[in-house]
Amino acid sequence: MVGMRGAYGGGGGYSNGNESQPLGGAAGAAGPMTTETSTEIVGMEVHKVAPPPPRSTLSKMKARVKETFFPDDPFRGFKGQPLGTQWLMAVKYLFPILDWVPGYSFSLFKSDLIAGLTIASLAIPQGISYAKLASLPPIIGLYSSFVPPMVYAVLGSSRDLAVGPVSIASLVMGSMLRDAVSPSGEPLLFLQLAFTSTFFAGLVQASLGILRLGFIIDFLSKATLVGFMAGAAIIVSLQQLKALLGIVHFTTQMGIVPVMASVFHHTKEWSWQTILMGVCFLVFLLAARHVSLRWPKLFWVSACAPLASVIISTLLVFLFKAQNHGISIIGQLKCGLNRPSWDKLLFDSTYLGLTMKTGLITGILSLTEGIAVGRTFASLKDYQVDGNKEMMAIGLMNVVGSCTSCYVTTGAFSRSAVNHNAGCKTAMSNVVMALTVMVTLLFLMPLFVYTPNVVLGAIIIAAVIGLIDLPAVYQIWKMDKMDFLVCVCAFAGVIFISVQEGLAIAVGLSVFRVLMQITRPKMMIQGKIKGTDIYRDLYQYKEAQRVPGILILAIEAPINFANSNYLNERIKRWIEEENSMQNKQTELHFVILDLSAVPAIDTSGIAFLTDIKKTIEKRGLEVCSSDPKAQFSHTRCNKFVRQSNFFFYFLQLVLVNPTGEVMEKIQRANEAQNQFRSDCLYLTTEEAVASLSALAKMTKP
């Protein structure tokens, strides 16, 4: 048991500048002390605020780098292993296929075969459709469903991710490149820019994984993605009005206003045959989607519906010669596998900025979608997906793809959901899908000659409509109005301005919100819950009561240069409000600052604590000197002499539970200026209140 001493068991309580005065401790309280008060103090145990164990600067930097770039500690299994085993584990880490191939069985292959064939039936029509969405030749979409899945099967760690082109990345790439080059006027140059953009997208993705910078994609919050995806889905659907209505001269702009203006300015180009076929197949696809959502065991219905639509529509066009009646068709597609395209990568300075920008945006978008999809299905099957490893796999997949006539690809949600529901067990399902696409490329391409473009548009609309997540929007509205504002801004920016500007606005708002949370951290006044030793927010807990003579404040954020001025001003305002409160029974004597939720502090934060302590204690002197007993009381304040005929007033700052880094820097500040002595530091708010309340009783006349 110790007396009312504080952090390190020493005495002292009030300081003016750097001078130590013996006020706060059991042995340091000047003047006579009653037996009752003495008993209260001696009978109370005050625990020490322990400083963290000393560490070298190098060890601190090493720990900080590890937590920043290697929070998952991917190499923890290497410890204590022989050198040969470590090399084998390193190879398996780089090539996850070596982890599951040795134990692969025929029963697993049967499941993967069914899943692979199922997703191939979806990947083939979607590949053709998404390539057209990106203003690329349809064959490029099939190429992109062949090589990238093979690469991912070797490098990827997700069992459920089905790789291929996706609608959002296709839309963004096509719209950004069309601003500089016409795909119809200069098709070869447009193709070169698409491959080069894919190369940069892969480079960005792989670099994020290799440099362990995956936290960058976290700036795309859920609210941002929900609004962005919904807006992009509407823009993608509106773009398909060209195919659904049979319009020939259609705008190249992406905003909802120019698109709708183009639709109604070209009503003479509308084709009723095209509209009839498009509506029929769109209803069929949406009905198939509804059936699969209503009865999950019938997942194959929506998976096979796109391929069935392509086959049926192709037969109808061929039998009725519909191409002669206003229904446009794909046309001749060459047979054969992917051709090398490294010679088509264009690094000319004229277009370098465009391709780098397009690669950066499409790379981040596709990476975010792929990581999110992979983690979603991994959680359903209770296995881990290494985010940084996935970034490297998707990045290298796109780098290889750019050299083999592919454009940007990632794990698509629709295909991955089908893959998961079809019972895939490993990434072998991607290999099966790729081999199916290979057979299609080698032998079946002539069958797509009469495939109508209107059906491809219907397939795209049916695929992207699932990106509009109204329940998620409602949940965001109920949970957080600021997040809802970000969601709405992302949505409005995409449909009214452009896809990239809408995304930039949403990300900017999200970053601004984070900055506001940093520069305006949460603070609260705490009170004691009656009948307990618990101190909680007065606003949240109505049963919490203020402690007479003590203002208890809690900070719930790091203290740094960005928020120290705000905290200083806020605390001063609270003290002024406390002093100006009417009908007070007790004057304010102590300000307790609870630092339990402050994980870090910088030099500006330490300067803030020092300044606020000096300011608070200076205010105590000012109030003391303005007492009606004026000079004599002031003399006693300075000398800390207590006599029963005079009222003694003081104001002191006390810190509660400074955490490791904060305590360490307070110690260092004390080496230069002895501001935070033992009686200013307490382990818990309960101990601080008990000690300070006893001290306040000693000073009463």
C-alpha cells in the first residue's frame, strides 16, 4: 500500500514552469492534516504507470516496418526450419499450385471439371460481350479468357476466383482510350493502346503486391464501391441501348444526358426487329437470374442462360436471314489461339501518359474487385487468401496477358459465384475453363458469325444489373449518413460526369472524411456511473454523473501535429464552460486527461500536453489572485501554505494511463522539462479521482 503519490510513487502536485513544489503526495501536502483525511489517503493504493521496456531505434523501426508492410507475417512458418525446407516453402509461396497439386485426386478433378465447364458456358458469351464494351474486337475477349486463367491457376491462392474480363474495367478502358483514339478510325492504334494499358495495369498491381502496398486499395471504401458500381452498371446498361435499339450513329460520351439525347435524336434508326429480339432475350436472361437467386441449387440456370441465348439467337438469325432485316451480327472471327503482342506495346511519348493513367485506374479497379471477390468466397469456405500474393498473381497475369493479345482481366463476381456454386475445389476449374475456351478458339469460331449484337447487349445488361445493390445502399443510409453521401456522390459523378471523375470524387470525399477524423478527433466528458467505479461518456450514459471539482476528458485518437491545435482549443473551451456553469457547489480543481485510447503521439502532441498543462495551472493562479482576499491568498498560493482562515484555490492537469509510446515520449520530455511529475500520472481514472478528491478536501477551509 502506498500513499496518494501518483505515477512513480513520488510526491508533488503543482508546478509553475519547471519548478517542483510538494503539493500532491501524501508526504508532500503542506500544512496540517486531519486524522480522517490522512486515513483516506493512506488507505488507498495507487498503482504505478510503468514505462515501456527500453528499445533501440533500429528495433522500433524494424517493428514499425513489419507491422506496416507485413501485418500477416507471411514468413512465420519459416522459423526453425532447415534451409532446404525453407527454399521449398519459398517456392510454394511464390507458386501456390505446388501446394495443392501433390494431393490432387480424381474426385477433386470431377468437381473442378463440372465447375470449369459451367463457368466456360458463361465466360465465352461474356468475353465476347465485354470486349465489345471496351470497343475491342470480340476475339480479344476470348483470348482474355484463355491465357490469364492459366496464369492465375499457377500463381493465385483463391480456389473460387474465376478469371476473365469484367464489365467495369472494360467500360473504363474503352471510354478513356476513345477520348484520344477512335476505335473505328484507327483500330490498330486503339488495340496497341489497350495492350499497353493492360501492361501498366499489371505492373501497378504486381508492384503493390511486391512492395506490400495493398493498403492503398483500402481507400476505395465500401460506400464508394457501392455507389460507383451502381452508377457504372447504369452507364454500361445505357450504352447497350445502341445494340438493343439497333442505332447506328451513337454517341461516344458516357454521361446519362448525352446518351439519352443520342437515343432520342436517332429514333429513325430504331429497328423493331432488333428491339423485339433484344427484349425477349433480356427477359429470358433476367428470368434465369431470378430463378437462380430464388433457388440457389439451380445456379446452372443463370450460368447456362447466356450461352443458350447465343446459340438460340444465332440459329434464329441464320435460319431467317435476320441480318438482312436490320439485325447486326458479329461477323467473321478467325480461328486460332492468342498471337504474341509484345511487339504491339506502344511506349511512344504521345500516348504514354494516357496508357499509364488508363492502366492505373483500370488496374486499381480490377484489383479491388478481384481481392474483394476472392476474400468473400474464402470466408464462405473458411480458408485464407493472401491479399498481397493475390495482387502479385493478378498483376503478373495481366503483364503476361498484355503480351499475348489480352486486355485487363480479374476475378469477376458473377463467374466466381457460379464457380463456387458449381462446387469447385481448386483453381483447376480455371484451367478447365481455359481449355474449353481454347477448343472454342481452335474449332468453333465460325459458329459465331451470325451471333447478333443485340443479344450480346442483353447479356451485358443482365450481368451488370447485379452490381446495383439496393439493400447495401439502404444499409449504408441507416448506418452512416456521411458514408451515404459518399455513395451518392460516387453514383452521381459516374452517371452525370464520367466514370473516372465519379470515382475520383468519391475517393476524394472518403479521404477528406479520414482527414477530418484525424484533424478533429473525438473527445468526450466522462462521469462516474452511480454505484460503480466505471467512468463513461456523459452523453452516451445518462446515469453517469460528474465528479465535483474534477473535469474528466477522454481523447480517442492519436495526438499529432494535425490535431494538437484543435485539442488545445477544445480543452480550453471545456474548462471555460465548466468554470462558467451556474449553481456550482465546488470550484474546478483538476482536469483529468484520459489517454487510454491514444495509441501514438508526436513532438507536436507532447508540446500540446506541455502547453495545456502550463495554461491550466496558470489559470489556477489567476483565479487565486482574483480572490477577495487578494494578495494574502495569492501569497499562500505561491508558497502553498494552507491556513483555515483563507480559501485555497488551484487548478492542475493530470494524465491517466498513457500507453507505451505516449509514456515513453512523456519520459523523454521530462528529461528536458520536468513537467509531468509523479503526481500528474495515474494508471486509472478511478485512482486519479480518489487521490485528487482527497487532496481537494485537504485544501478546503
